[in-house]
Amino acid sequence: MDEMNRKRVEVLKKQYPSGCTVELVSMDDEYAPPAGTKGTVAHVDDIGTIHIAWETGSTLGVVPGVDMVRRLDEEIPAK
């Protein structure tokens, strides 16, 4: 992983710490929970995927730049 991507992942880890609450805005996946579904961030992995435990029971990860969530306790969109 190059330095630029490493820094981007570190920023995502700070923006979306484990335990923060998010709401799904959009997800490009046929099995995505509906927009507006809330979830709790489990972790951000080393490639930048935001892993979320959705209130629907799903655990699909959010891919920044493709999918979008917003923090409910601090409004920061995934980029």
C-alpha cells in the first residue's frame, strides 16, 4: 500500500472509530440494507472498508467512494 492510501485509511479510522453510529445513505450492492438503516461501526480495515453491524442483522461493509454513510453523532460523509 502506498503512503497516500495509508494516510487515507488512517483518516477513515479516525472519522469512523469502532462503536460510532452511522446511517446508510447509499450502497451499491444488491443485498444492501435500505437507505436510512442505522448501524454501529465494528472497525475500518487496512484497505479502508468500513465494517458495520447494521440494525437489520447484516454486516456488509461500506466502500468509501462507492457507498455512503453519515455519522449520526458527527456529520462526516465517507469519501
